[in-house]
Amino acid sequence: MHPKTVKQNIQYGTAGFRTKASNLGYIMYRMGLLAVLRSRYKQGVIGVMITASHNPESDNGVKLIDPHGEMMEQSWEELATRIANVQDDELEAVIKEIVQEYNIDMSTRVNILIGKDTRPSSPSLSKSVVDGILALSGKPVDYGIVTTPQLHYFVKCRNTQNAYGVGTEEGYYTKLVTAFKKLRGDNYTNGNYTNRVLYDGANGVGARKIKYFQERLGESLKIELYNDAGIGTGKLNYLCGADYVKSQQSFPTGVPVEPNVRCVSVDGDADRIVYYYVDEDNKFHLLDGDRIATLIAGYLKELVLGTGIDLNLGLIQTAYANGASTDYITRQLQVPVACVSTGVKHLHHKALEYDVGVYFEANGHGTVIFSKNAKDKLNEAAKNNSLSEEQQKVANKLLALIDVINETVGDAISDMLLVETILHAKGWGVQQWEETYTDLPNKLLKVTVEDRNVISTKDAERQCTTPVGLQEEIDTLVKKYNKGRSFVRPSGTEDIVRVYAEAATQEETDKLAAEVATKVY
Ligand code: NG1
Ligand code: ZN
């Protein structure tokens, strides 16, 4: 019914399966099958999200969500790859093998939640997922068009009997907006902070869903929506959206240029966000994931100290984090930083080790997670009359902040509400925020090679171990530059090698990146 149409093998990578939409029908069907197996194995509700995030409109993709609302555990990615690539006549046998290997009880009733972005290919791909779910007698629950982080939230709610929140769209909006309004109080502006932001919806689901927030937030935060084109116009992520703004380091199309006004861009499934503005001289300023992370971690540290509760707080970054952000947060704000491999699942995993774990990729994908210990202690403190009134107040504030945050995964809209809350509390405009530190000039290059997997890395991808001698060559080049830093790694989502460089000036940075790139060919 859903025959394998593509000969080449495909791999479940950092972003699940992602390729041309026309090649994905059978993959979707098979992921429907896998979701049922995973759900029976975990004895919980599983999510299937159909999206290709910031990729062009003609692409699509699929990723699975585990019961806690996290991305599917890494050990099952290999099963996903296996199921996706077997020949049609071997599919049944492979499923049986997995059922046996994992001792899965095939008689349990399971629910699989399905969500999709606004791509024109998504409805038919969603039907293929449904067919796969039904083929193994699972129950598909279609949430229609939702953001990726919304689906993660619904999965978590369903698995916690709504203890995390009510698992409906209305429940999601109510949870976030109620907490946001509580924190904001009646004074919508404060010092240099104004309650107005220009919002680039990337012509995708982020544009659609922000309207529900606009209605509910009213005057408390005036969000002006731009890039809200309809489905199938070819405009999704085109010259706009978080990935465009971050990688091109330039202003998106469709948003009016107003000097010194805060702007945000989300990506095609609204799990990434970046801030930016142009100054009076029409110069573009980017405030990316690193800056969002340092703002959040610094503020949370202040609050934790204010409660007097002993909680360990840390920031998780990847090698792509700007060196100046790492320096600022460790030296000035005294927040410990851990560096892990690229891919949010690695960051999320590491963040679980802290009471308060803040994680962000430089591209604007991230969130904060709080341990059960942290939540219990804060709930206790909020009611504990032997603490000072101020300490109780801060504990309550932190509890409300937790409700603004989508802890399951990076969530562009939730992150925006969190940043707006912090800027409001500090009385900061975008300039004061930017003044906290100065980014080191940086450059990211893509190099096409015959086989990107000849490059292997260690130390959170900051050093390469093969090909032999490459790391020594990079070291020699880096030494020539003031504040030089550079690393190379194979991309997990594209058939290329990425070269990253930083140095004291842009000119030196570009030169260092170009020199390192020549060593990769
Ligand atoms: P790869 O292609 O492995 O570099 C990219 C991003 C990641 C992450 C994934 C998933 C960069 C340099 N890399 O990974 O941060 O977001 O896509 O979408 O931005
Ligand atoms: Zn995305």
C-alpha cells in the first residue's frame, strides 16, 4: 500500500528523517508502525511530528516524541533507520524481529498523537502515518496543524494525566499566558522596556499560532505579526524566519524596518527563535540563542539566590556558542557551562543533570528544565512562613516563570514570552541587553566533500580524530590568530562538512575559516 519508492538508504538523524517530501510516503507509513511499537514498549503515549522545520517548503520530515515529551531515545534511532530502509517484502519480518527483541506486548491499546506543520505535503504524509498506526492496531489522535513544541507539550500532558498542563491547544495557551500575565502585572512597560515586538512568522505555523497569543495577551504584549502567507504560496522560510536571519545575519523580508525596535523571527515549526534590530545607521544587530541563553541563565541565577534555596544551575552550550558568551556567563555571571555535541537531544540530556538546566544552541533552539527537587523546594518555600516575605515572593515568581516555559523542548513562542518577561523585569530595551557582552566575529562555512563521515570528532566535536593529521593542521592555523578558535565536523542533517571559526576581527575570522576549509577538501 505504501511501497518503498527510494533505493538509497536514509538515516534517522538529529532532526529525524528529512528529505524531499515526494520521497517520504513510505517512510511516514513505517514511522506510524514504529510509533506503535515504541508506544507499546514504553507503555505511554508517543508523538509523531511531520515537519522539515527551517528547510524549504518542498522538503518534509518526521520525528518521534517520547512519553516525557522528549525526542525519541537515541538507541531507537537505529531501529527507525532499519525499518525505513528494508525492502517491502522484508518489512513484516523486521517488525516481528523487533517485537521479539524488545519483548513487546502487541495486545495493548495505544494512542499516537500526530501533528504537522503548514507544508502543502503534510496532510497526505499525515494520512500515511495514520495508515501505519492503524496497520498495527494503534489509535491515531490527530492534532492537525501545530508547532513542534506544542506537540511535545501535548505528549507530556497526556502521559502525566494533565499534571503538566491540560493537553489541548487551549490548555497550552492558557498555561503560558496566565503565567506571563501574572509576572507582568499591571505595568506593561518598565524603564527602557516597551511592550511592543515585531514578529516574523516565517510564513508558517508560528504565524498561525501567534494569533491565539495576540488575542489572549492583548495590551500586555503587543505582538505585530508579519510573514503570515497562506499554505502553498512557496514562501515558507523564504528570505525570512529564524534560520535565514541567523545564518545570513541579515534582516528578513516582510518586516518593516524601524530603528531600535525589537524584532523576533521563528522558524518553520516554531521551535527556534532569534531576536534582532536595526539601529539609526541601519546597522543590523543579531541577538541569537547564545544571548537568549545568557539572559535567561543570569536572571534565573539571581532569582535562585533570592530564594536562599541551594539549587545547582548550569548552562549547556555546543561548540558553536560564541566564545564571548561563554566567557561572559562563566566569568561575570559565575554560571558553570557545559559543552556537548550538536543536536538538541544532547543538550536536553545534559541539562537533566542540573536542578535548573538552561540549554540553547546558537541558532536559537533551547529551553530550561527544572528538576523535581527544584520544583518541590520552590513549592515548599512559597508556603514557608519562616522564610522572609521577599524570599517567598521570589519563590512564587520562579514558580510562575516555570509555567511560562515549555520544558519539553525548545519553543520559540514560550522562549519569547520568557525573554520579554526578563527584559520587562530588568527594565531593559534591546540595546541594554546587547551591551552585556560583545560577540566575537564568527564564520560558518559549508564544505562539500566526497564522504563527510571520514571526519570523526571528540571532546564535544571540538577536536577531530580522523583523518589523521587534520587536527594538527587546524591547531597550527588557529595559533596564528588573536582569539582564534576553529573546528570542523560532519553535519548531521546535510551532506556537507561544517567549518566554524572565530577570531578578534571579522577579516581574520573569514581568513581563518577559509584556510581551515582548504584542509578539509
Ligand atoms: P548539523 O547539520 O548537524 O550541523 C543543524 C544545526 C544544529 C541543529 C540541527 C537540527 C548548526 C551549526 N547546526 O545540525 O544546531 O539545530 O541542524 O536541526 O546550526
Ligand atoms: Zn525547527
